[in-house]
Amino acid sequence: MSLYRSVKSTYPLQMQDLEQPLQFDAHQRSNASMSTSSTILLMSGSLRQGSVNEATLQTARRLLTESVQTRLAIRFDQLPHFNPDLDQEPLPLAVATLRAEIAAADALLICTPEYAGALPGAFKNLLDWTVGGAEMTGKKVAWINTAGAAAPSGGEDAHASLRVVLGYLGAVIVEPACIRLPVARSMVGTDGLIKDEDLCHKLKLALVALTSSLAHT
């Protein structure tokens, strides 16, 4: 039985569950090796204020509050354009901050849009800055694809590119936690969180898959 199917029956989600962060019983906590020392770094590939990508990560943060620590990554508009000549000590401050955040995390959760059939240029710039360090090697990574039905490729081109880059970086992709979750702006409440019950249910299942993978780190 797949992880997705096994957790689906274990974690039925109601809208009121958003008021209760992700919880595990004793057996599940042991299997998932959950502890407050685990940290997930949340990375948005969008700079747009109030984007659905940001809303998705903020919703994930709400669901994970008592399960693991979460941290929002440095905004990538603070990073300089990638230049190999600058990829040496002393690193630009924003680059050093980014690499330190990745090093301190047990896993990364990425939520990025697709622009013109590829990763947003500014987000690709962030990934380029991680190549010169070893922080991504062996790091557990998952992504949430929020592309809507109107997206020409459903965001698949961007995430196929992301997969290739993560492979070069030596990251470990947690496949059961990488999901398509079409989020329309109308599904985001005034509090900046996803309010659609079905989407929250699917997001919660992906988070269970990601946190469970940390037991095998």
C-alpha cells in the first residue's frame, strides 16, 4: 500500500482541523521520528505579495506548527545575480544566509509557479547560488505545484526543470510529498490561508509524507 493511501485513511480532514496542527499518536510519532528538533524550510518561488504559493506555504506552516519547526526562507530578491566570481569567501551576505538556512533545515518544501514554461528566473537564480555549496546534498525536498487548470502545462515544465536541478544538487526528492494542488485565488481567505477543505486535506497528506521521510534521514 502506498504512503498516500495509508495516511489518507488515518488522517481524514475537516475544515475545523485547520485549528489543530498535524498530530501523531505514539506509534505514528515513533515511525515518523517526529520531534520538535526537526525543521522544514519553506521556499516560495513567487515574489508576488499574497501569491497562492505563499498562501500554500503559510497553510502548511499552520498545519505543522506543533509537529516540526518551520522557517520561511530568505526572500530571493535579496540575492545578487549569480556570478561564479562572487561564489567564494566572503560570500555575499544574502547568499551566506541562504546557505545557512538550508544547512540548518532537515527538509525543504518548495512552492513555485511556472513562468513562460519554466522556473521563474529569480528563483532559478536562488538555486544557482546553492550549487557552490554542499548544503543541498542529501537534503530531503518536496514541492507543491499550485498551477491552476488554465496553466498550459499545469506547471509540469517548471517542476520537471526543478527535478533536474535538484538532481544536480544531490537532493533527495520525497516523491509521495510532491503533489499537484491547483489553488485559485478565490480559495484563499482574508487571513492568507487556503480555505478549501479538499485542498487542505491533500496538503495535509503531503506533509505527513514529508515529515515521515525524516525518520529515514
